[in-house]
Amino acid sequence: MTIQYVFELLGTSLFAISGALIANEESKPDWFGVTFIGFVTAIGGGSLRDMLLGSYPLVWVSDVTFLYAILAGIFLSSIFYSLLLRLPKTLLLFDTLGIALFTILGTEKALGFGIHPVVASMMGMFSAVMGGVIRDVLTNRVPVLFQKEVYATACLAGGLLFVWLEHLGLNRDYNFILSGSLIVAIRIIAVNYGLSLPKFIREQPSKK
């Protein structure tokens, strides 16, 4: 079992936990509903990436361990639900760690397919954010991707750093830690200080 495989399982569980917590917070569904939301949150982004790359079968189809990781995350979120809600910014922590792991793993996988480094960074970003977008749409929330918070941009920055350090020949483990840490740092700083990208249109044009 490689360290990459462990990180993939960990990231899958973290996304499943975030999906389960949000699902219960928004609509109080039954076990099937929570499991479904946790499932699409955990595998949505990676599945989209693999379909774009033409990588078949999809990871969760070929390896049932990923389904076990999702179920483990959902059961843990149920058992420790009250505790998780009492912890400060729990959801932010799980979501941030999840996007950091999935961004770097997705970028690395795309590079392995011979994809251009910039496109590989975008693939890493898709891996990280699309599961959350699907989760938010299904739970009738405005996707965080479209809110003020710096989210996808942090993933793209981490992916670009990874491909640059990969080009420089930095040790893979160090690269993984540095690039993932950049995503976590950008995300936490942006949330704590309310940082956001400039709006597309600052003011509505006046009607004549």
C-alpha cells in the first residue's frame, strides 16, 4: 500500500464526512439520503477528472475499498456528529484538507497521462471542487465555488506549484507537502480575513 493510495482513501473519507454533515444540516434526510450525498461528494470530482482523461474503469468502480472509505466517513460523521459540530470550523477543516489532497493527486494523475502541466493543474482543481459543487446543488445551497470565498483559485494555485516543483525535480513527497500546504494556507487565510477575488462587474450599469 503506497502513501498515495492512503492519501486517496483519506481524502475520500474527508469529503464523505463533509458531504454527510452538510446533507444533515440542510435537509435532515434519512440514511440513504446522507449516504448518497456523501458518495457523490467523495467521488464526483475524481470521476469527472477520470472521464475527461479517458481513465477507465473509474477508481471507485475498480477498487471497492473506496466505497468502504466513503461508508467509514459517513458512519464516523454519524457517531461523532455532535462533537464535530462543536469543534470550531470543523466543516472548513475537512473540506480544506479534502480539496488539498484531491488537487495534488488529481494533478499528478493528469501529468501521468502526458497532459500539459497547465491543463493538469486544472484537472486537479476539477478533482477537488466538483464533488462539492454537486453536493451543494443537491442540498439546495449556492456552491461555494460561486461565493466570495477563495476556493477553486486556491486549488489551481496549489496545482500550478506542484507542476512547477515537479519540473524542477523536487522530491515528490516534499512537493506534495508544500503544494498541499499552499492550498490549505490560502483557503484558511482567505476565510479568516474575508479575502476574495475582484468581482467581474463592480457596479450595475445605470439604466437610461
